[in-house]
Amino acid sequence: MKTNITSLITGTLSATILYALVACSPTNNSSSSAQRGFQSSSAQNTNSSPSNNPLLSGSNVAVAKNFKATTVLEGLERPWSMAWLNDGTMLITERPGRLRIVRNGALDPNPIAGVPEVFAVSQGGLMDVSVHPNFQKNRLVYFTYSHGTNQANRTRVARATFDGSSLKNWQVIFQVSQTKARGQHFGSRIVWLPDNTMLVSIGDGGNPPNKLNGELIRKQAQNLNSHLGKVVRLNDDGSIPKDNPFVTSKNADAAVWSYGHRNIQGMTFDSVTNKLWSTEHGSRGGDELNLVEAGKNYGWPLVTHSKEYTGGEISNQRSRPGMIDPKVVWTPAIAPSGLALYSGKRFKPWKGDLFAGGLVSRDVRRIDLDANSNIIREESIPIGRRVRDVRQSPDGRLYILTDEQNGQLISIEPTQG
């Protein structure tokens, strides 16, 4: 697998401010229509070439009928992410700063000890949880979280050993190079690659009027010396892999793997095709599904389908040579968070498809892919709640977490038509 991943890395070398809160606020439960779909005229877009137009998800998306949603448990406060241990035990993060554990389908009423204080303001808090590929031997669990104050905060990556009852030896292995103000755009998802390196998505730092060094902070997404608006690649101890795309550049941070991102909160790796998929929040519309490759520029904020929350253009360019176009653009926004590629054997109709959670659309978007990762169609699986995370379990089931004060763990599955 080392040869494959090395090839992957080196071979590709709304009208008001309130809309911003509707799309991204961790406490909002307002609904938005799930009746959105692809324009049929774009249905032949088949690759990630910058010369190809993305599929534009507008209105009239098909609503799935042949599915079943089952509430497994509730009582989670703003759950953000989930991961499984080798014995089937589930770990769930709650954004206020707690790690919960589910054994045999039952939520332990007591949080797992050992999580330090986090900056749990607005979009910030305890976010992703991910188990090391060799957890059975090293007992390592990884986390992303926001740390600091409202005036100076950043995303951190930490790891700790889990002995079955508590976390020990909490160690910060990476933190964003610059602090920022306010509680917006931290990212962040962790994805493991076959060589046991990890990719971590980092947000651009926030919306206007948030600034850094006198200019809008979102411009840092194009600054290769900044971690803001990037996907970074790390070894499991936080050190920098020697084959990162900018490791020899004097004008870039060696951790950077891809750039020009606004705020990725869904990311998944297809181990069959060695492709990395991500979903990314736009501003007012312009949410994206991307195929992310090493060393590539995804355009934000120079190229975007988004508008300012207050109205007007962010950029009048939708595409530019040298920048990668998205595979899908969602306008109006679905506020995508959580992304899974279903690879299990349990649900054959869904095998090989992407499942993207929507906070504002309050659904899961099933994106049907062919064997070459071309998009065939999209359908909405209505949930009626803000969907924060989507994951496939080791036994081939599909689960979602809802972003609510009384958050739920829900399983979804296809049924016969």
C-alpha cells in the first residue's frame, strides 16, 4: 500500500448576517428544503479537471423512499464525531468537551475522563475522534479540538492512550500555526491513509470582518505558509512526512497537503481507488464536494460559487487555470458535515456511494458513483434533524449523529422497493 499512497501524493503534484448563523450555527435547528438536485445539463461531468464544470445541485433532487431510519440512542449534547474500537465499542465526542462511550448499544451515563478544557464557543469545541489503525497494539485515540480564548484560538490535534475507562498521556501533536479571533471555521476531520499517515482539515479562520495581519483572514487559505484553509498531512506522532508535496519548498509550510479550502467538515478516503473526497462549507451557497489531491489549489476565496452573507460577490470567478473545480456545488447551501463512502457488504444497493450529512438541509445526500468515481445521481434521505456526522461501522452499518442539545445516534439502511 505504500507504493499506492506515494503515487497518490506525488503523482498529482444568505441576504443577511442571520443566514450565516442558519447555515453554520451549532445551536440552530431551522429547516431548509431537501428538494435540491443536479442540473441535468451537467450530468456528463466525469473528472476533477479544472476545465470541467461542476455539477450544480439546485432544486428537484429525488427524495429517497426505500430507506429506514432507526434511532439507536439519544441524550448526546451536540455530538460531533464517532469512532469504533476493535471490540465494537463506540466513542462519541460532544462539542462542549466530553467523550462518551457506547457499549452494546447503551450510552454510559458517565463521560470518559482525561479530556482537557476546550474552547467550546460557537463552532468550536471537541470535534473529531479517530482511532489509530494499530489501536489494538498501541491503544492510541486521536482528537481535534479548538483551544484558546475568543481573542486568540486555534485548532489542535492531540492523541491519548485509552485503557478502556479513561484517557491517559494526552499529548498535543500539532496545532495551527496562527491564532485567530472568534469561534468560526476550525474544520476539522481526521482521515488515515494506508501508510498510517493522517490528513487533517483546517478551516480558513472565519467570515468577515475577521482579519489577520490587517486583511480578511479567509485570504490565508491561499498562503502556503499558513495552516488556515488547508488539509495537512502528518505522521502519527505529529511530525512531517518526508514526501509531503511542499516539503522541499522554502515558500510553504511542510505540513500542507492541499490548500484553497474554506471549511472542510466532511472527509473520507476510498481505499479501493486511493481517492480522497471532502465536503466543504461555502458562504451563502456554494457548498462543495471535492476530490482532493496532494499539492492542489481548490481556489478559495479567489474562485468560488459562494456569495457574501451580506450580499454581493466574493469573487466573480467560478474557475481559473491551475485551480481545481469541485465535483458538486450545492446552492442553496446544505451546510455539509460528515462524509462516508459506503464499502460494506450489508447494503449492496449503496456500495461505493458517498453519503454527505447536511446541517441546514437536515438530510443525508446519497451520491451515486460509478466504478470510475463519476457522479451518476444524487438523492436526499430526509432525517428532519441537523446531521453532523455520517460513518460506516466495522460491521457494515451506516450511522449518523444529529447536532442538537438532545442529539441522537441514528442508523439508516435501504429497504426493498
